[in-house]
Amino acid sequence: MKRQDEQDLVRACHRLMLAAEGFVNRAPKVKRLDAERGALLEAIAEAQLVLSVHRLPNEEDEKRQHRRSADPEAAASSKAVTQLKATLEELRRRLGPVAEDLDVMQDRARKAQTAIESTLRAARSRAGTEEAA
């Protein structure tokens, strides 16, 4: 049996054992089902004993193994993505102060516009008062 097939079998048995254990723990205790319940508990105990000698496959180990066996294009793509992320972070770092300066300049422009508008209103108001007089 291949190692991967054995790992799959161990994983399937472990999941089955956990599901059966959960069922037994949640199922109501009824006298007429005691025999079936006992048989299931014995099967769970036997599965736990068999599984105790096997190391369950670690998902992280599988991911690492998959990464190692990945094709060269995927590795190149991954490297390109990493470089693009680094470039993006560098651009964000450089543009941060520019964005802050832009916000300050926009705020000053709004204040200047408000001042000019109020000055123009005051001038129109004075011009209208002088014409009436």
C-alpha cells in the first residue's frame, strides 16, 4: 500500500471514529439500544487502539510536500507575486507622505475659497449699500 493511501485510510478511520464517538455521546441512552451502543463503543475503542500507533497526517506537512512537488511555473508565479507585493508596499510607503500633503493642501484651498467667497459677499454688500445711498 502506498504511503499516501495509508495516510488517507488512517485519516478516514480517524474521522469515522470521531463521528461514531460523537454519536454515542449525543444519543439518548435507551435500554433497547444498549447492545448496539455497547458494540459501537467497543468498535470505537478498537479503532482508537489501532489509530494510536499511527501518526495522523499533519495538514502543514502535506502543504509543504505539495509545494515542493509543485511545477516550476507555480514557483515562478509565487516569486513574482511576492515581488509585486513588496513593490506595492514600497509604493504605499512612499505615497503616504504625499497623500498627507495633498490633504493639507486641499484643506488650505477650501479655507482660501471660503475666505474669498466671504470677501466677495462683503464687497458686494458694501457696493449695494453705497449704490442705495
